[in-house]
Amino acid sequence: MMVNLEEYVQKYRLFLIAGIILLAVGLIACMGKKEEPVPHPMAKEEDHRGVTVLNYHKIDNTFHSLSVRPEDFEKQMKWLSQHGYHTITPDQLYDFVTNGVELPYNPVMITFDDGYVDNYNNAYPIMKKYGFVGTIFVVTTYLDQYPNYLTWSQARELENNGFSIESHTATHKSMTEASDSQIMEELTKSKEMLREKLDKESNYIAYPTGTYNLHIAQLVKNAGYKAGFTIKYDAVNRNSNVYALERVPIFHTEDTNKDFLERIQFIPLMNKDGWLKK
């Protein structure tokens, strides 16, 4: 059936007029609008990217879940080096979380708990080979007291060569099982020993056995620490609580290096996509 153009226009004239008016307004707005420079906001991947903080204990051949064999540790450090990872310090991580300071490409923080002498004898030479530095959270009363722990002389050498020696309390007492006065003694005595022996102000602590709560975190803050590290299995990002910073533990397993690769590669992705952290 032939459509009468005049009837069609008459029937839909109001719609046509409205469309013409909207088109004209749009053209005028575009012609009068100055082109603004495109801002360069921080990308979400950078703003909320996950920074993996690896958590080791012993680097030796002891048959124990906390003992990573030196040859496995060497393979892991070599892999990090070959894939362009850069080790960072606690200060750098803290500034990233709290002040938005940028980190080097592929940042990773390597930490050790307790202060075993094998960290100096085995881990240190391997890390030095690849230009890496680490952070060792020491139980301060154990140094110079037990043969399987660092000496203060070794701790000083590590500190002088880019490592950070920080607090794991004075006696490794579980904080959730201690009174407030006992906790404060653990925190302050450890700080005092690090100040006396290494002439440094310790600003970071790793909670013994990883146990803590919000009240303990407040006591840590009151004692003058800037941040606390847990064993919560996740990556650190700018939404992290500085008194409950996440770490990724590395254990001796049936396939230690395979497990290492899975953790170093997949945890940051899961963190970025919000699969773990809420």
C-alpha cells in the first residue's frame, strides 16, 4: 500500500520537530564546547593492585614445613629476578598504602619470621646474588642467646646492606593469650633492644603466630609502631589496614616451587579482581 507522504508528515510532525530541535541543541553545544585535556587518573590496576608480601621462616634442609630448602629458595629468587621483580622495604610498602607513593615495577616484599641464623647463612647470599633485599622480623631476646638464631653482629651486617631488621616481639609470646601489660612489655622491650643494638627505630612488627585483634592492633599503635604484619593469606593494596597487613606464606611442600609459582602469580590477580579481599 502506498504511503501518502503528506499524511505521514502531518501525523508525525511533532516527533519530527522535537528531533530537529534536539539535534540543533546538540550541534550548538558541541560547537561551543572547548576541548578539555584528558586527565591522567591512576588506573584501577595501579590504585588497587596487589603487592605480594612473601613470608618465609627457615631456609635450610630441615624436614619441616617451615623450612624451605636452599636450592628451592634459589630457584624462587632466580624466577623473581628473571621476571623483573623488584624487592621493596617496609617503608616503601607503608608509603604505598598510606600516601599513594608509587612502587617500582613488579614489587615484591620478602619477609622472614623469627630471625633464624640460616636467614644470614643461606638466604642472604642468594638474595644478594640477585640484588634483592628482605625484612627479618626477629625475636629480640633470642639473638646472641641461641645458636640457631642470628647474632646482633649478623643483624647489623644485614641492616647495613639494605635489609630491614624489625620486631617479632621480645619473647614471641602469643598476644591473644597475654594481658595488656604483657603485650606492652613485649612491644616496648623489643623496640628498645633494636634501638640499643642496631641504633635504629623499629616501626614495624609481625604478630607472633599471626594472632591479633583490633585491641592488640591499637596497643601496637600506642607503642609507636607504624604497621603490623599478619599471616592473612592475601596481597596488600591501598585498602589494606596498616596494622593488619597481609602476607603470602611459603612452606616446604611436596612441590614447593610449583606452590610458590601459583601463589606469586595468582594471588595478585585474585586480589585485583576482588576474589579474596572484601
